[in-house]
Amino acid sequence: MQLYGDESLEEGPLTLHIVLPTRNPESIVWITDTLVDVGFDNVASIEKITYLRERKVACSAWGFRALPLRDELAARISSGDVDVSSPGVAPDSLRRFCTDMKVLLGIPSSQPADSVPGVILTTFYDCGPQVYFASCVSPPAAARVENLICIGDQRNAARIFIDHYYQRSGKTMEEALALGIHTMRLAHATKAAYIGPPNAWAYRNGVFAKLTLAEMTKYTETSMSIDLAILNSARES
């Protein structure tokens, strides 16, 4: 899904967001890629996820002008102009935000729904992690989501992996991280000019944090071993 430029272009900077609740209601996994915007495998040091520790929320966005959309949402939450403190108020607040953004970004009401930008928000309050999805469609839509969220680059075949295996897994933290990181690594391998390498965050034991390099290396090595096992099996058959 494009972040910049003409939405009708076949290719351009893309994004994927994979949010996976686990079987523990107090934990969640959020995997995306590192922003790529200057050509093949050149990774800019721009995070897709903005984490407002003092507000106990994390947010990101997808679609045309995603980064300005994300930054505006973060600024409004920080200032208190957007209230996402509970499931009872967050969806309405996000709908009002998207209504404002349609005007600010000049999004026409006639724009196809699959090319309209939107935001993902996760809150970390006493009620446990809550995930929200909001889109600048007409009229704007927003809702709390309790299951898998996989948004972005509809043309990437790597999405099949997460769609197929997540529901069949035990949904442990380890499984969610392994499935999500493998999917994002495949997405990067498939479209390295547009999708960066995996960038994984996890909420566990009351802390939302980006995985360390050592943690990412472990899951990346597991992902590579899966590919190797499939290829070796194919050669032996």
C-alpha cells in the first residue's frame, strides 16, 4: 500500500502492518517494516510505529500520506484533543479525527475505499491492550478489533502465510512473533525495493518495547531455516 505519490501507480513505497493478539489477553505483537523510500534495500531510519509512553498508546498509519496522518494523530493524543482512554470513547474520537483528516489532506469522498488512508492505534491501559482500526472513508469508520489485523500491500503473496497459520496456531507470544516476523521477512524478500526488513514490537509483562537485535536475529534465523527446509524437501522429492 503506497505511502506517497499517485495511488494509481503499480508500485511505490509500500507498507505492511501485522497486529497479533496472543492467547494471553495481556500481551500483543505488532510487526511492521522499516521505511524504505530511496530504492532497492536502502533503509531509512524512520520508524513506522510511534510510541507515546507517557500516554500509553502506540500508533501508525497506512496509505497515501501515512506518515503525516500518524504524526497528526500522535500530536492530538499528546495534547488531549483526541481521547482514546477507553473502548467507550476511542472509536468516536478516531472517527472525528478521520473526518478532520479528510479535509486537511484533501481526500475526495469518491476515492476508492482500498486506497483511502487510515490509522492503527493500540492502547495499554488497565483493561489490557486494545487495538483500534480507523479509515478516512466516507463516512469515516473506526472500531475496536480483537483478532488478527493485516493491513497493507494487498499484492504481496507473503500475506497468505500469516492468514493461513495464525488461526491454526496456539497463539502464544513465541508463535505470534515467529509467524509475524517470518511473514514480514518474506514480504521484504518479495519486494525489497518497497518493503523494508522486519521491525517487531511486543507488549508483555506490562511493557511495550521493540525487540532487541539479539531477539530479532533468533526469529530471523528461524525464518530462514523454514525456507531452507522447504527447499531441501522439494529437492529430495
